[in-house]
Amino acid sequence: MTKKDAENVIEKSLNISEYVLINIPIGNNWEQSGNINPYEEHKSFWQISDFKNYPNKIIKIFNDHIYRKFAVVILSKNVINLNKKLPPLYNLKNFLKYKLGLINLINSK
């Protein structure tokens, strides 16, 4: 989708969710093959600076197997509290670490 469309989806998501988790390629070096799935086509390019206007965020940058950058971004309308209590025996930090497999993101915070 276009960047404008994506920004609208992010805003709508923030209005109905406590957290928004985004996994996004960074930069314009994400080559696509000739048989592009139209739903996976990159129609915009993102930089970390595109998220600067979101006051409550956690951003972690990774490299894929051929050293292209991508980011995992957590956004919220509220201050992000990684120790917030969830149902018994869980907290947000453990949920992100073990259920979503983001242990490296959480351990670097």
C-alpha cells in the first residue's frame, strides 16, 4: 500500500488497539522478483525517521540473511509499560518475548 494509506491504517489501528506491532523493511533495497504477488508489492519505502512523530514507540532494527535492514516497531497512544499486568501468570514483556518470539527486541530495551 502507499505510505499515506499505511499511515491511515496505523492511525485507525491506534484508535482501536492498545498496541500496534509493525514489522517493516527499511530502505529501498528490497528487490522484488518478476512474479510479484500484488498484495506483497512494495509501493512505498520506509525509514526509521518515518516513525519519529509517534511519541510512544519502541523500535528495534535487525538485518535479514543478506543484510537488508528491517524494523520491528511497537506503537501505542499511551506510554508503553512492558511490565503491565496481563491475565494471571503473564505480563506484556513475557507475552512479547515468548508468545510473539520477540525476545531479542525485549532484551535490548
